[in-house]
Amino acid sequence: MPSHTAAGHPAPVSNVNGSILFAGCPDLIGTPFSYAREEEVYGEGEEAEFVYRVVSGAVRTHKVLSDGRRQITGFHLPGDLFGFEQGDTHRHTAEALSDTRVLIFKRRQVERAATDRAEVACQLWGMATKNLRLAQDLTLLLGRRTATERVAAFLMEVDERLGGSGTFALPMTRRDIADYLGLTIETVSRTLSQLEEDGALQRPGGRQLSLRRAKLRRMVED
């Protein structure tokens, strides 16, 4: 576990490259921090004072529903910006999925830069529209897709966000996937096994996956 500062954030990590948030805005330099697996980055209802960008590892955001169930609202992978809220407080809780490094920026500085510089506003808008697209895609998955279609579409999305090589290690657990896609852990496990039997993916070991994207795409589009 990393040590913490008085403000409650982990101690800084040194030698993180690419600390500038936006091209053309060299004064927006983030402070590097590290979080251990399952460590909370911020909690629901806390002041949204900072904006975060993932350098390595992964972060999930979630809400706990009134009946105690957890709904994961997003996964944030390397390069993703998260924590930028419409209001003054965080609507979700954010936690590290694994040992994770982030860059942390003061929200007021980001907002000021977007107000003063059109190129920063455009880049911030691009990030916002990407997050909106992911939210819309999730709505479609939860509304009309079968369990197989949900899992297949999710795996293709994660692969694309991790570079599109077709071979990657899942940053999240089966429980995380279930709580994101509105399924049970057992259903996710059975679906992954069925996809492997159907030749749509291979699981060499651990969370490693090798996708057959053409087969997965046909399952989603048919």
C-alpha cells in the first residue's frame, strides 16, 4: 500500500512520462499518484476538486443501489480522463482495479484553460463525447442484447480501447463484468466458456484473452 499525504491522496510517483493533459497547453501538468488494487480514488458525494487521467492500470466507477446491489458505471483504461463532474461533487465512487498510476489535475485549472483556449475546449469536448458514446453503448447493451451479445460486445470494446491487437489481459474480474453488464457472475462465466467452445476466443491462462473478432462481431450483429 502506498503512503498517503495529509490530504488523503497517495504519495507521488516519480518519473511518469507524458504529464501534460492537453497538447498545446504545457501549463496543465498533472501530479503523478499511485493507487493499490481495490484502493479508493474518491468516494460518492466527495468534492470533485480533481480530474484524473490513467497512466497505467485501470479504474472502475460505481454506485451502490438502494437494495445494496452494485452497478458499475464505467471502466477507465490508460489514457482515459475521469472524475470530471457536472456538479460540485462526485456522483460515483472510483476504485483502482489493480496497481494503478494516474495523473491528477486541479479541476479549476482545467476549466480555466478550456475557457481561455479553444484547442483545450475542443480536446475536452472530444473526451466528453467519447464518454457519452460509451454510456450510450452500455444503454443499448443492457436494453436489447442477450447475455452472449453483451459479453461479446464488451470484449471487443475493451480490446479496441487497449489498442485493438486482439490479445490482452482483462483488467477487470468476472464480477466486475457482471456488475457492468447487468448479469450474474455465473452467467458471465458460462458465456466466456461458451464463446471459447465456439472458437470466438481463447483463454491461454489467467485473465489473458485472444479474440477472434470476426466471430464475435457476427454474434453481435446477427
